[in-house]
Amino acid sequence: MFSSLARCASRAALHVLKGTSRPSKPGKVPCFGHQTLAAVPLPTVGGTTVVRHAQVLDHKRLLQVEWDDGSYSFYPFTWLRDNCQCPLCMLQSAKARSLLLTDLDVHTGMDQVQITENNKVSITWPDQHSSEFEPDWLKKRCFSPEARQARQEELFLNEREFWDSALQIPMADFEAVLHDDKAALAWLVALRRFGIVYLKGAPVEQGQLARLSRRIGYLRLTFYGHTWQVQDKPMANNVAYTSGKLSLHTDYPALHHPPGVQFLHCLQQAQQGGESEVVDGFHMAELLRREDPEAFNTLSSLYIDYTDTGSDYCDFIVQSKNRIIDVDCEGRVVRINYNNATRDSTLDLPLDQVQPFYSSLKSFVELMNRPENVVSYRMEPGDLVTFDNWRLLHGRKNYSSGGRTLRHLEGAYLDWDEVMSRMRILRKAVHGDS
Ligand SMILES: [Zn+2]
């Protein structure tokens, strides 16, 4: 299926596009961070989990489950009662909890536990309500740090492969992705892992992004429309709609929730110039954290104003406040929000933080522009690039406008929730995982 992927020379990229869940580390591309799962086995799935023994630890209000490999898991009483799977506590048709929190005794005891003949864990509660739990279901929800981490990785695929200019962009066939579940799954897994996948062979006509988005769910509508046309336009309402150079940026940080995924489809390329550039923003942020921790701290703590004003799908005056390097509560980089064109002249900082902010931003931008970090490619008609707009910064070289060939890309946005939803459904269809 992927034998035609000529540009996919990276071992890691090939590995992922073949649908393997754990790519080997590529030889040349440095990988930092988010790699912690490499040594952690995923919980056993597929009905092979067997409970050997279950014991009530009353003093700790925990149920101790011993598995047949001799390992143990522990489950709080309250959590077990809260997650009873019976038809009274769960609306089976929605797989949703119908037990009300007002009816949950968060200090419940446990009367009795038994292993049933078909190896389920059966619990009787003090009010004589009973619950049964499948071993697989329980094991996936084990509270050990390793199991929690494995489960989160299974759900969110947060393990990333960082890259630099040596990246061979993973590539797949447009029609295969549309019609073959394995190809579609490999596409989305690679999109998550590497942040960019190139699709070849799309028809050279508008509307292909809408087709591709229906493969996932639906497009994200913004003030620029369901899809948008990147062309040199008179009185452009966006710097993208000119023939000038676009410095490395993420799209739409003027929104508080910028689009997670971007699609660009090349319909016509300029005769000269117009090459695309991308950089791995998560990798750059980690490099900045090591090389210039002060700059990293500044950019990951200060909220910067963005603005976008104009009229397109309808008229708009958009304002936002975003951190250029967005981190979660544990300091992990989760999103890059940087577009120099829409960074507002309003800068809501105390006077003494203005100069440190500029120096930090300069440091970050210089780092991302180093030739060893930037991947360049030239799109030809029928090429389609899909990338993580929360992670990658992208740009383009200027091009000569006018003449017979007018450069034309069609663009569209999606969000990660919809993309990850399709990825999980495809994984279930292809591998049978739940
Ligand atoms: Zn129940």
C-alpha cells in the first residue's frame, strides 16, 4: 500500500505509515521529551487478562486485585461504586453514567467480593446493590502510574517524534486515505506523531479538502470561511493573500482556541518561488528551554495580545491573549501560538517586561530559523499537506505573481478532537482495540 511513497525515506516515517504502533527512533533525527512510554508495556487487551484473586482491604478502602502474572492493582471503593456497569447505573445505549452523584455514597464500604465462574469481579455493596467488572476493563483502568500513563497514551497518542531539517516528510496516497481504513489510520497516527503528512495524487480541483474532512468528520468554520483560497488578492485581508514571504508562524493565534489541524491543497504553483517551509515548534520550544531557559520562561508565562480585523465569511474584530509557548500544568509544551502579522500593537505588559519579552521572542525566532531546523518543500498541483497547527510553524518564500500561472492553494482547518475521534474509530476497525 505504501510502496509508492517515494519520499518516505525515513525509517521512522515508513514504520509509522505501515501502521506500527511504536515507531523505532530514527537514526539521525534527534528526539527529546514525550518519549517516556518507550519502556512501558501497554495494558493487556483482547480478553487475555485473568484475575487470580481479589481481596477487600477495609482499612484502606481499596479492592486489591491479583492478576495471573502475579501483579496487583488497587481500586478505591468509591471509584468502583461510581463506575458500576449495571443497567441501573449506566445508560447502556449511550455508554454513559446514569448514577447521580447525589446518590453516590462517597464513603461507601464493601460487603463482599467474589470471582465469578467467567472470571468477573463481583462486588456486593452495603445496600445490597451488586456490580460486576470485566478483568480487561479493570486492568485498563489500573491506578498505577505506569498503567495510567499507558492508558493516556492509548487515548491521546501524545508521544511525539521530534525532527529537524533531516526529516523526510511522511507521505501517503490521497485516494488510499479516502478509501482504505489502514491507510487512513496510518495517516492520522503519523500526523499526530510527526505533525505533518503529505498526501499525493489529489484531483486538481477545489473541493478536495471538503472530501478529506468528511473522512474525519467535519471542517472547522472560521471567519475565513469553510475553506479559503490562498492567492495574491488585491486589498488582501490577510498577509497570506499576497505574494510576499510569510515568516514561520502558526495560524490564527488571534483565536483563544486556534485550529488544531490545517490542510493545504495545491491547485496551481507559482513559476518561481512559493516554496513552503515548516519547523517542529515543540522541538524548538524544548531547544529553547535548554539553550535559553529565561526566554523559555518568559514566552511560556506572558500572555500576548493578538488581533485580526476584516471581512470575509462575515465581518470580524477578533482579539485574543495567548502565550507564545503554551504549557500545561506540568510544564509540557502543548501549543505554539505565534504569528508576527497578527501580534497586536496592544501589549498588555508592565513596562519592565517589554524589553525582556522582545529579547526572548527574538531568541526563539532565531532558533526556529536556523537552517538545521527548517524543512523546505515545494508543492505541485495535486499535492496536499496536512499538519498540526498547534505544533508546527509554517511559512512560504515569496513568489512572482502575475503572468499565466497564478499560485493557488485551497486551505481548511479541523480540530484535534474530531481528528483523534476518527483515529480511535479507525484503530478499533483495523486492530479491534477498544
Ligand atoms: Zn449498579
